[in-house]
Amino acid sequence: MLNLVSFQNATAGDILTFGAYPQTADGTDKTPIQWDVLHNSGKELLILSKYILDCRRYHGDYTNTSWKECDLRKWLNGEFYQTTFQSTEKQAILVSHCTDNGEDSPDTDDRIFLLSVKEAREWTGKVTLHSSGVSRRAIGTEFARVKKADGCKLYMYDKRGNEDYVLAHGHEVGCSWWWLRTRGQKEIEGSGGEKMNDASRAFFVGTRSSIRSYARVNLSGYGVRPALRLSLECKTRALN
């Protein structure tokens, strides 16, 4: 049974547990997922996984696509949703209308989604002192860092620059890059930095928590931090 009462007073920066997903290297566990609370409207919570839970391509092929059509959206709302949450938990997950998916990229209605560029800028910060209390810097679980059968292996920062490391269990760990859902852009050659929309690329969070636009959709080193909206409407009873 899921009791939503304990979530009602959550504020931005709080951490809650909800659902379960493999997090050890061998992938045989079902470990409760920790989520950062991004916003509490009084009726619903917007939450983002605290850690990068997996390493997957935005889309399997290097081709033009959109958030609506990409493989990652299908996986999040299919296999991930079905296996990560119990039936009582699924009842509390709202269908979110997702905009800011990129120019000429249609809106979608999703239970599980990636943050858009606008949402990442509004609800996360480059450093932990951001007013929301949620840092854009992220590291992957052991499961996320293991090389997968399809060749995906999470990039981990291994250069200089304190902005790209976090303390985890008393050790400095290099941050990893993670996908946003917004369709990307690429620089126009010889334009001096001017960019054009490119449906074969997607935005992502990169070094020093920057938001970048040019990742090819089939790159194999970027991570996934799912987001969702959780209903708080059932205030006095548990779902069953």
C-alpha cells in the first residue's frame, strides 16, 4: 500500500523514495529509487531521480527523430514504467502534458518523461546552493555505469575541474551527462557560433552542469534521469 500523506509536505530539495529499479552492478536487485522533489503545487509533486538510473541512447539510429518518436520515450513509458512501479504506485503517477520538446517537435502526454531545457533551467541549478536545492550535477548508480549488451556505457568525468565532481560515500566521483527531451541544435559552419535546429540531435546536461544542444541521438554514453508528476489528491487514505 502507498500512503501519500508522507509526501504532502515535501518541498523543493527534499528526497523521497518511490518505485524500485536495479542499482547494483549485476542488475539483479530491485532497490528503492530516490527522487529529488523539484516542485510541490499542493496537488502534485514534480520529481526527478536523484541518480542517473541507466545508460541508454535517445534513439537507436542516427536519424531525424523527436521526443514523441524516440526510443527512449517508448522505453520510459513502456518497460521502465511497467517494471519499476507497483500497481498502487502507478495509480498515483499522473499523465503529464509535455511541451518544450523542440521546434517542430509535437507535444506529448507521458507518465514518465525527461526534463525539457526550460524545466532543467527552472528547477535545477549548477551548484547545490541553488534555491531549489536540486543540483544539476549527477552521478550514475553502479548499474548505470556497467557496459550494456548494446554497447551503452555511461560517461564519467575524469578530468580536472571541481565543478564536475561530487562526494559520494566519502569519495570524489566524476559526474555523468544526462539527456533532456528537447530536440537539439548544431552550429552552422562558419557562422561564428550561430545555431540551427537539428532533428538528429538532442539537448543534454554536460560539463559544469551546462545545458548543451548538440548530442547525436544515437550516442551511447549519456544517462537517464526519469521525471514524473505524483498526485497528492488522496490525502487521507492509502491507495489499494
